[in-house]
Amino acid sequence: MSLFVQVLISGLAIGAIYALIATGFSLLSQGSQTVNFAQGDFVVVPAFVILAANSYGLPIWASFIVALVVAALVLGILFKRLMVDPILPHGAMQLSIATMALSIVLQNGMLNADGAQAFPFPGINGGMHFGTIFIDWQSVSILLAAVAAVVALNLFMGRTRIGRAIQASAQGPQVARLLGINVARMVTITFVLNAALVTLAALLVSPIYLVKFDNGIGIGLAAFSAAIIGGFNQVRGAVVGGLLLGVVQNFAATFGPTQYRDAVPMLLLIIFILFRPQGLLGRAEERRV
Amino acid sequence: MRISTSKLAIGCSLLAVLATAPAAFAAKSVLEIAIPAELSGSGATVGVLWRDGVMMGIEDVNAKGGIRGHKLHGTAYDTQTNPAVSRAVIQKALDGKPFAVLGPVYSGSVIVDEALTQKAGITEIMGGEAGNLTAQGDPTLFRTSLGQAQTIPPLISYLKDTVHAKSVGASYVNDDFGKAGNVLFMADAKKAGLNVTTDISSEAGQVTFQPDLLKMQAAKTDAIFLYDHEEEVARFLKGFRQMGMKAAIVGGSTVADAQAIKLSQGAADGAISFAGIASSSPLPAIQNFVKRFEAKYKTHPDHNAIKGYMAVAMLQAGVDKEGKASAKGLAAALHGLTITPDKYPLIMTPMKVLANGDIDNGGYLIQVKGGKAVVLKYVGPK
Amino acid sequence: MNQPHRVLPLALGLLLVAGLAGSLLQPYEVYLISLWAVYTISALGLNLTLGFAGQISLAQASFVGFGAYATALLLPHGVPFGVTLVIGAAISFILGILLGFPALRVQGHYLAFVTLALATIAFLVFRNESWLTHGTSGIDKIARPFPFTSGVAYMWLCLGSLALVTLGVWWLLRSPWGRAFLALRENPVRAASLGIDVRTYTLLAFAIGAALGGVSGALFAPLGQYIEPSEFALPLSFSLLLMVVVGGSGTFMGPFLGAIVSVALPEVLRSLQDYYLLIYGIIVILLLVFSPDGVVGIIARAVARLRPAAAPVEPTP
């Protein structure tokens, strides 16, 4: 039993990070049909920015704010202006392939700028024993921060005027325009939101995962899978998909054949699609943000 | 018009220098060294350091006048950590008729390259450590560090005779390096009568090792044999300390490597490894190399950089044995050679080149103590 | 450049030029031309799936892997190369049908998801089942079929195979099937209303595309004479997708030109040393910014500007 709880908790912690990245992924996808294959690298870039700011003597929280600003500008606004705006009219497929090329650019850019070696990242040490169960503070902080971020995002989307305008723009740009919503601006805001989510994910995952130029491959793929499990372009689906993927991965690795630890979630995915092609929470008419 | 004799003398000697200088340069051709390495992709962690080590070796040799008067020129080729690309670049390198090939490191790329260098009769000194690489009988292929068949048995003896482990858990990264090590470890452990109760495969770039650790905990292992890359070693050990586990950690050279010690932020303390010559080796020559490398490249050289550097010394010694710089005879000259640092400072510690292309330059049983690798025992070349 | 009957001579001419050039060049260029031919076969297959049926497959690398492993494993048992090639293609075709059938039951991105799962699982099987595949140490010393043992001879085998595949795809697109594919690409709803069974044709496009992946794998294994699992993981699928789209997806010449970009451009850029892959990525992005229909579009526009009378080379609406 204690093993079960332990596996569950660490699975949820990893899953929460997947959920954050997958949420951003889904936001982009529904806001502008952008399937961002560089999403994993988007997590590594702010991690390097935090480390750089930190190395100039800024405390972590201030470095995080610097990274938020840089990410919002570069991974949010510049990404949209320089890549998405010119390529999307050519087709969503063209844009997806362009993000694959962007991933090559980002990885090799970081390799040249920061070298091939991994860097340690400050985190929260220690933990607590509850009987035979050990809970580490890093996992707890990841879970809390991720839950807070997702709740805040949902409140923002549901309760604020901008949030509702974003939703309207995603669901029907034409109607939104008729209602006087500046759709282009709303799309820009989703890009900035994505940048904020990946920066938060960078802060949370880096103490465990370290910072290395090619770390984006693994987390990007996990987030992609989580988004798929969750129904691809539903934010709440992405959250559940991320948590589910983290937990299933952990259980598969603990109780299954370790050589196939990555296969189990994928097999689940196939079975899942056979029986629920609309995704985890998907209902055709459901609110999408 | 009068010309002073001193001016005349200067003029004459200048003319003489100008006339003979090109001839002096032309007499000794430059030796082209091809360096195929993993400069991008997942292997960049090792490949970039390997290249930098080789390049530094070439500079040092050239600064001392080259090899028997021949300057060296190195050209690096990125394999992208992909055998198909590796095949293309080794072909490109061989089309340029290099004197020797130094690299690559990853097994797949080595196997692809080795077939072609062997056909061309070009000596290839590579950074791979997987056991199977030198088992093919390629007469032109050499290592520049100990192979797994040399580094794993001392660890098994340590587990058996010093730790007296009753139950060992093995954790390895399931790629060419980790799997080859695991296969060797499992076979030798069985022969030695070591009781390996769990054998856990992990992925390169795996985010969390908690499931792996819980498995180890459930199996009540009193020793763990950890065979993984530096970052994964750090993740594993941090989780291990956090969970308050007590098993003895024994593993490949990466567990006591400077990079793993730095990344694990104290969690590597107590870990034991057997490594060939590495940046933690307490030899003045090595420590001097580490300082110079750090000053030049602004990064810590691991064993891959040292391997690349020493490969250049192997070229020096091979050519001296031949008596002339001939690409064809180099491999034959290297077999059975003993290279000593008094004659070849770049080799840093005496190295014996064995008949199958393996080398022996000794190794250290190391333990991490207080964030530093401390030598427990030196095992000299046999 | 969309009309296959106009571009067939162009494609075959390109192959001939490549072959003649290769025969005069160094082994390095010969290898690259062979690799280009092998990747083009795979990209032609993926173009059927993506360009004509509009479905994203992330498993093309796995299909290449099935072809490569079938050939590498069966050749030492005395099975002739032609037979191993057919077996590899058949395995990929059957898996394509088995996977595509449930995935295409539903609309949307689901083929992409199912193929992502296949790509992950196929890689793990290649890596883990070492009793069959030799695992991470890979399969070494794969013999080239007689008489194509030299680099140049094997290049001609690759180019010859590509020529046959090109003819096959050309025939396919001109056949009633192909017309259905083209109708499907232009407007699936209209195609359905015209009585075209969209799902069956999509499934066939996917399975034939997969089979071509198998053919390309069969040629890939003896080309490098060594294979290992990581070569058939997702990065290859990504770069094949990139070839199709950068070349011009849904066009006949697209895969040929896209494969040139993917194979030759990084090699040309090598002189930039540490920055060559970064520059390569930027060039690909710029290409997609400035030409919606890839390299084919650029060439078509250039040709149209030079010869205003030659209208048919413009992409048909």
C-alpha cells in the first residue's frame, strides 16, 4: 500500500509538469492551430535564462521574473510575429514542420551558447517520512505550483473579460470579430500565456531534470502525448492527460518490464483512442478552453 | 654607392632564409588528422570534449615541432550521433586521404567507421568503451582508454570481497554504452557467484528514477551497480539520498566523475567506481592538463577529453616506432607498443597497446568523499 | 508541377543526372546520392499519406525500420535481396492496414497519435528483443547483394529502385485510384459526395506509403552495412515529414527536392562548423515563410517568370 501511494505521488508530481507544458501546447493549438514541436525546447530556454540571471547574482525569484519577461517576448511575441503569422496562412502542416526546424535551431543554439554538458539547478531539498512513505518537498512544491497555475488559468479564462474573449476567439474567430473582439490580440495573449506556462515548468522541472541543451526532446514528447490523451486541444483535457501520463508511466516503470516502460503509456493510448476517440474529457459540444 | 658590410650580411642572410624557408616547409608534409565526433545530438556531451581534447593535443604537438618534423592538422566532422551520417563523414574524411582517424565515441558510429578505415588501411583510434568494439579483430582499430572488459571485473571483486553484498541491484541506461556494460556485468557477476536480484533498464533522459529506486528498495538490495550517463547518475543518486536508502553505490566511471559529483550536489558521496585515467586521477600531469583545458575551453574536461588528448600521443609514438610518417605502417607499429610519458608527455601515464587494439594504462578504484574523488587503490598496467 | 504526366520525365531525368554525376565523383558524394535516393523513396510514400490523403504519420521511420531489419536479418540466411525487400514492404503494408483501420475510423489527428505510439513501441522492440534484432549493438557487416557490391553499383541499384517507385507512383496517381486521391486532397467532402469511399482510399494511401517506407528500409540496410535501433526512432520520422513539406507536400516532385534539402544542405553547410545545423534550421524556416508550397513552388514560380507561356507548371488550383 505504501509503495502504491509513493508511486502515485511521484507520478502526480511529474504528471503535473507534463500537464503545465501540455496545457500551453493545447492553448496554442486551439488559439491558432499551432502544433508546436519545439514546445519541449521552449521549457529549456527559460531554464537557461534563469541560470544566467542567477549567475549574475539575482536571487531565484528575480531570475524567474527575468525569464518570464524574456520568454513572453521571445517565445511568445517574437515566435508569433516571426514564424506563426507568416507561415500559418500557408497551412497548419507547414507551421508544424517549421516548429520542428525551430527545435533544431534552439537545440543547436543552446549547444553552441552553453555547451553540451548539463547544469545543476537550485531546488528544494529534503522531505518527510510518513511511516514508510517518503514525501519530498520538491514534488510537493511542483504539485502545488502546478495546481495553482491551472486554477488561476481557469479563473482567468472563465471569470475575466479577456479570458472570455480568448475563448470566443478560439471557438469562432468570425463571430468573435463581429462581437468587436480583437482576435489577433487574443491570439497573442495565448502565446504569452504559453510562454509563462513553460517558464513555470522550467522552474519546477529543472531541479529534478537539470538543464541541458537537448532536454526538450523528452519533455516535449511527454507533453505532446499528454495533450493527445487529453483530447488534443482542450485545456482541462491536457491537465488530466498530463497527470494520467505521469502516473501511468510511474506505475509501468515500477510494476512492469522496465525495458518497455515507455511503451505502456503508448499502448494505453491506442486502446484509449479505440474506445474514446474524442479524448479523455472530450464531448463534441464541450467548452474548449 | 657604398653598402655597409653589416647591411650586406643582413641582406644576404635574409635572402638565404627566404630561399630555404619554403623548401624546409615543403620537405615535411602536414599530416591530416580526421576527427569524426558526436558534435550534435545526444552524443554531444562526450563528442565535443573528445574533439577539444584531440585539438589540444594537436596544438601541443605542433608547438614542439610536430611529429618528426611533420605538423599536424585536425579536421572535425560532426556525426550528429547518427551512424548513417557517420558513414557519410568518414567517407568524406577518407576521400581526403587522412594520415589517421581519431574518433568517434559512440558504438554505432565506431562500427560503421571501422569497416571503412580498415578497408582503407587507415589507423583509427576511437573513444568507445563498449566491450564488443575490439572483439571484431580489426587490425587498424585502437582504443585510447580501458574498455568495459577491463573496468567492470574490478568492481565485481569489490562488490564481492569488500562490500560482501548479499543482494545486488543493477541499474543501467539502455543504450549501446549501458547495455553493453550490463551484459558484461551480468555475465561476470554470475561467474563470480554474485547474487543480482534486480536488473533495471532505464532510458537516456529519463526524468525521474523514483520507480527504479522503489524497486531496489523492495528487493532489499544492499548494493547497487549503477551504469549510466552523468546526468542520470546525478538524478538517480539525488533520489537515492532523498529516500534515505542505505545500499552501497558502485558503478561505472561516471558515478565518481567530476560532472556527476557537481550535478548531484552532494548525493554522490560514498559512491565507488573503477575508472581508467580520468580528470580525478591524482597524477600531476593529469591535473596540469585539467587546468590548461579549463583555461582554454572554459569547461571541465572529463575522461573523453583526456582520451582524445592521449590519442595524439599514440600517433606520436606509433610514427617514431615506424621511423617515418607512413599511414599504412602505423597500425602495425602501434600493436604491442609501450608508450611512456618521459618520451611522450601527452600520454601522461605509461600505456601498453595490446594485440587486439585495447590498451592498458592502469586505473583507479575511486570513492567520492566530501564532493571529491579520492583514490582508494591504484591498479597499474598488467 | 502537380501534374504527374508532365513531371515524370523531369523526375527520371533528375535520377539519371544524379547517377552520371555520382559515377564521376568521390565515394562520399556517391554515398550521399544513394542516401538521397533511399530517403526519397520513403518520402514519396509519406507524401501519399500526407500530401494526398492529408494524414500525418509519425511512424514512417518505423516502417523504414521494418524493411531494414527484415533485409538485415534474412540476407545471412540466403534469402535473396529482392525477396527480403518484398517481405519488408509487405510487413509495413500489413501493419499500415492494421493500424490505419481503427485510427481512420475517426476523423481528426488520430492517425498521428496512433503512429506516434507505433513509433515508440517499434523502437523499443528493435532495441529490446536482442535475440532477434541484436539490440543496441546493432547488426554489422550487412552484405550488399551481388553484383551491387561497390559504392557506385549500389548507388545505381538505389537510383534504379527509385526510378521504379517513381513510375509506380506516377501510374498510381494517373489510375482511377490516383484520381480519387487527388480529389481527396482537393476537397474530401466533395470527394465523398461524388461517391468516393474516403476512408478506404485514405487507408490505402497510408498503407502504400508505409510499404514504400519498407522498400526504402530494405535499401537502407545494405547501404550503410550497419543498422541500430536509434536510426529508426522519431527523429527520422520528423526529418521525413520535413522533406515532404519542405519539398512541397502533395506535389509529385516535392519528395525529390525535399530530400535534396534534407540530405545535401547540412553537408554543404558543414564549412560553417559549429553553426551549420543552426543555419540549416533557419534556412528551412525561411523557406516555409517565403514559399507555402516548398521548393517546388519556388522553382515553379521561377520557371513561370522565365517562360510566361509555359503556364502548366504553375500548381493547379
